[in-house]
Amino acid sequence: MSRGTSNWFWVRWSLRDLRAHWVAVVAISVVIAIGTGVYAGLSSTSTWRRLSNDASFATTNVHDLRVTTAPGVFVDEGSLLALVDGIPSADDVSLMTERLVVDNQLEARPGNGDEPVLVTARLVGGVLGPDGVDRVWLRDGSVPDPGTGDAVLEAKFADFHDLPDTGTLLVAGDRAVPYTGRGVGPEEFFVTGPDGTVIGEADLATVYLHLSDAQALAGRPGVVNDVVVTVDPDADTDHIAGELRAAASEVADAGLVVTDVDDVEAHRELYEDIENDQQCFTAVAVLVLVAAALAAFNLVSRIVEAQRREIGIGMALGASRRELGIRPLMVGVQIAAIGVVVGIGIGMLVARAMQG
């Protein structure tokens, strides 16, 4: 060897080493790919989860503000809309929907022939369609027409109990409620059961109806108990909330309470879980990455150790330390190139596995 050794010579020698040690090179590359792929896949979950939550809540037009009556108190339909229309910043309100939300009991028959299930039900009467606030995202079936008495059943409850896409439910009083599809509203993205259970989709059935149908089913015609509001993007939500609280305080007999989107349990839990879960995922990812680095170091050391005799001969022939160091470096380049390609694939697989 000489200082004028061509680059092509080193490439040929590197390929020779690759043929001689290809099993070790591939093994080290896979180890590194697992470490970097798992780290990339787990450490990026917070980004795509936040983007996914943003898109989901935007799709269902989740409310910015909500005015709710005291439990068991109902007001005439249109009165809550008038209250919102009467605040000074009413022009900054982009959309509002009055609703009737009442608890009930429900019996459903699973599609697999199991015994009927009897659970707490929540009837949500509002606007089923693209023009409402807190609208329902329809996953299966179709949206019923107003006045038919048909409903949309919450999808996670239906999945848990293996209920069909369409069917008939029985609510308190043996009243049959046909449902034409399965879907989910923004407040049910994360379901808390009636007894406080964290994952309560098995024990709480949310039934979405048009407002008039919910009023008829609940036996409360012409009344509502909340209004959900969205405001213009450039409006001051806190200022509008203050105006609504001032207006609500003048309707003492209704016990009106004004809340914002941060008070929606599903919204709060889903976003808080991102940071909490990310800390756990990052810890696991770092452990995997460190383990992969140690394993790769051990395997690379074995390759270099196997070349001790050739390194000694090179030193005897007068090769410089720089020239002797090129071969291990070239092996490192091969490992890095293969590891990057395989690592990208592993990272995508991990991210896809975490999607659910």
C-alpha cells in the first residue's frame, strides 16, 4: 500500500470485506435498524396523535363554548339561542346548536346471538348532519331523516357488543328505536362510564337523534338543556365566555353553566394522554436504542478483532494508522447504509402498529 492508493482500491477492498463478513454486517445493520426504527416510531407518536386529534375534532366541529342548564332543569327551545344572540359579541359566534341530552336505559341484542345487554343510555338530540356543532361522524350506515324517530348508535359501544350496522334498540318503557348507522360524536371520542370507569364504551350507550325525535322519545317536547357554540377563529373565546356567564347569571332559575372545550372530558383526556404516553414511549425507545448501540459495538469489535492479523501485516509493510483505519470505517459506512434503509421500514411498521 502507498499514500497514493486510489479510492477505487478502497472500494474494492470494502466489497471484499463485505463478502467475507456479510452475515455480521447485515446482523449489525438490523440491530441498529431495530434501535433507530423503534426510537423513531415511538418518539414520533406525540406529533401524529396531536395532528390526528386536531383533525378528528375539526371534522366533528367540536364546540368552543357550551351553556348547560342545571341537572334536571329544561328550558324552552330557542331560549338558549336567544341568550347567545343577545350578548355584545354575538357577531363573533359562527354557529350554535341547541340540544337535549338526557339519560335513559337501553337494551340491545348482539348480532352474535348472545343474551341482550342492558346498560345506561344517553340520548343526545341535536343536528345530525354537516350543519351542526358537535356533529356525529358517521362510520357505518346512513343518517336518518328528521321526524322518523330513527337514530345513530355510538360506534365503540356497538363494536364492543358486536351489534350490527343497523338494528333496533329498546329504551325505557319498551319503546323501540331503530338505528340506521353507527357513528361517534366528539364528546364520545373517549368514553367514561356512568360509574366513573376510564374506558366505559361497554357500559354507556350514546344514541344520537334529531332534536325533535329526542324530545319525543324523552317525553319532553319543545324543551332543551344545552347549547353548543363555535366562534370565529380570530375571536377572543375567553371574552365571549365572560359575556355568556354574565348573561347566564340573569337567568337564575335555570342554573346555567358556561364551559369551554377544555372541559370536555374526551378532549382533555386525549390531549393529556399524548404527553403522558410519550414519556413512557420515549423511555422504552431510549432503552432499545442504547441496547442496540451496545450490541452493534460488540459485533463491530468482533469484526475488527478478526482483522488483527491483517492489520499487523499492514503495519509491518509500513501502512499508516490512517490507512489502516479506512477499512473499519468502510465497514461502518456499509452498516450505516443498510441500517438506514431497514430502519426506515421498521420505523414505519412501528408507527403503523401504534396507529390503533
